[in-house]
Amino acid sequence: MKLNFVKVNPTENMTIFILDPLPRSIYPEVANKLMNYNNLHAEQVGFIERPNLPGSCSRLHMMGGEFCGNASRAFAAVMVQKGYSSFELKEGKHIVPIESSAVEQILYSEVKQITNNTFEVKVKIPLHKSINPIEINYNGVDYSGLLVEFDGISHVVISAGNDLPGEGLLLKLVKELSPLPYSALGIMFYNEEEDFMTPLVYVKSTGSLIWERGCGTGTAALGVVLSSKFRSSIDKKVKQPGGNIDVLTTVKNGLIEDIYLKGNVSIVAEGEVYI
């Protein structure tokens, strides 16, 4: 099978977009092959579909039906570079309305083109559904954190130093949280002293377990945790292995009303791939 693709770098959360229409039933199989080291090699794959909602320019469906903040930012950048639609231009930024899997509303991105293949992209994402304390014992050690649930993806934010407990902790969480209706589950190990976050993400349908270089929804989850802790709006650069992602929240009367993610995106390759 030969497919047209674009490979994008949102904070080194390397993402492949497939431009050709395919049946959703084979998305996980195609994604696993593309992510492999002997193919295009990436952390995740999204598939471009026709939009469903009036006013949307296009739809992004992630490999496991999950929602991904970084992929949404990258997708908006691709829409601008490819000129797939004419967008409102406001203060030098393209306003890009897109759809995403696991989200039933239009997501609006502000895309500022820096060079032909680099962009600064800010996207407003749907609010979290809940935030709850969670405890888990792994290898005789008790870990406590906060579980932040979004549509299609959930993250546990855990305080951690430089010695991370490893993938087994997430696999145990996957089993314990199996009744939750998530498509993807992550652990965000947050080193408060160094102000550094290390993301580990599991996608259910593909079975992939990846130490991501940068995680958008994980950054949003940390933003929710910090805003809830301090009961105030935040505008914070979250350092991760692949660089920084900004999270911005608006808090009124103790409640989070808006969540934004912002960061740079670069389009690194495009062409045809064989699987």
C-alpha cells in the first residue's frame, strides 16, 4: 500500500498525518507500521478526514480515536501551509477551525507562520471532565497523584524526581483504570524542583507505550492541577524532553473556564510511504 503523508514536529512529539482516505478499521494497523523504527518512525499517527461540523475546515482522527493537543496544533499548521482552506487573518495569525476525534466541537487554533515550514500555534482545548486523587502501589512503593480526565484521554500527574519508576507503573494503572472510557492514558512525572515534566503515554487500540518527548494534553493536565492547587489562572512554560509547551488557563471564582496550549510546530517531511 502506498500512502501520502506529512511528518510534523510539535515539541518533538513526532506525528505523522496520512492524507489519503482509509477505513477507520485499519487505522491502528497502519499506525503501528508507520511508527516502527524501520518505517517513518514517530510517536503517533493521525488521519485526515472530511469535516462533519459546519464551519470546520477538516477533521483529524487519531490512531486510537483519542484526543491529542499536540497533534491538533500540528494539524492546524499543516492546514495553513497546504492552503486547504481560506482562513480568517487576525493580527497576523490564521484562525483555523478543525475537528478532532473524541471531541464533539470545533477547535479553534491561532497559527502564526514564521517560515515556510515553521509555525507558532495556540489552540483552545475542551475543558477537563474531572480531577480526582489517585493512589497506586508499585514494587512496594506508594505513589499518589491526581487523575485528570479529558474527552478521549486521561492523565495522572505524579510528583517525581530524576529516578522514574518505569513503564510497569503505567501498565498497572491501565489494569486498575480499565473501567474508565479512555482511548489513551498517560502518566506525567513532574519534577517540581527542576520544573520538568516527563510524559509516558499508552494508547489502547494500538497497544503502544511511549516515553513521549512532549505531550500536549499532559501539559494541559499539569495546568489543571496547578490551577486547582493555587486557585488562579496560569501562563506557564512546561519544560519537557523535547522542549517547552505553554499552558494557559483562565480561572474565575475558583473554576477553570479556559485551557490553551501554545508552542512551535515544524513540518519536517512529506511524500509517499509504503507499508
